[in-house]
Amino acid sequence: MSETGQSWRREFKAHPAEAHHVREWVGIRLDHPDASQVAHELFVSVVSSGTETVLMTLSTAGSRARVVAAGSVELSLLQSHGPGFAIVNALSVTSGLNTDGQGLWAHLDHEREAGAVTSTYLKAYEKLYEHTLKCRACPGNCAEGTALRRAVREAR
């Protein structure tokens, strides 16, 4: 039996205030409970690269969905594998970096086992993520960052 699906694309300004619009746009189109959060994290990671716009692409097929955020600037290691991407990894079946290095993608599936990530874990990661955005000493010489990373490991 063949699966049918849909695809959507929309370009957003690369500004943090647009993240709300991304979450809203994705939430209307995908009924997966983690889709908006995953799209938000991908969008924010690409925005931090310095690109002027972010192209968001959504695709569905059966119980599966793919979320892609792409810009025009190559992502650094922090943007492609930082705290936000760890959240994406936890919420998605698979995720990765686009072949051109300028975007990120994630696959979601309704048939995946529930309960892979706890709210405590997500809260700990959010705190760590917010801290690393402000702290110039992280990750090497920061006691608070070290404590936050320990909290994330313990919440897993």
C-alpha cells in the first residue's frame, strides 16, 4: 500500500522574533506533538549562523514527518551540535546536518515509543541552552555551565 503525504515550504526572516511564527506555522500543519518544538530548535540554530532568511520545509508520508530548516551560511559546530540540537535528537527518530552544511533536518514518527524524553530533561536543557547563549566562558571555564550539564545528564 502506498503512502500519501504533503509538503510545505515557507521562508522566514532570520530573526529570533520569527520563532513564534515558525512554531505556529508548523503546529497548524503537523499533528505530531513535538513538531513545533523541533522546528523551533532547528530554526533558532540556523538563525544563529548569521543567515538573512531561513527556509522551513515540512513533508509528511504516512505516520512520518520531516522538518528542515536551511539558511545560506554554513553552520558552526555549536549551531549544528549544540544544546538545541540535543533537544532535536531526543525528540526525533533521526536528525542531522544538510549535505551543504547550511541547514538541519529531523524525522518525526507517530509510531515511535512515547516517553523518550521527560519534561525534567527538557527543562534542564532549556536552562543550559539559555546559559550558553549568554556565557562567554562556556563550555570550558564555567562552574555554572558545568552544573547545568550535570543536571541534564542526571535528568536523562
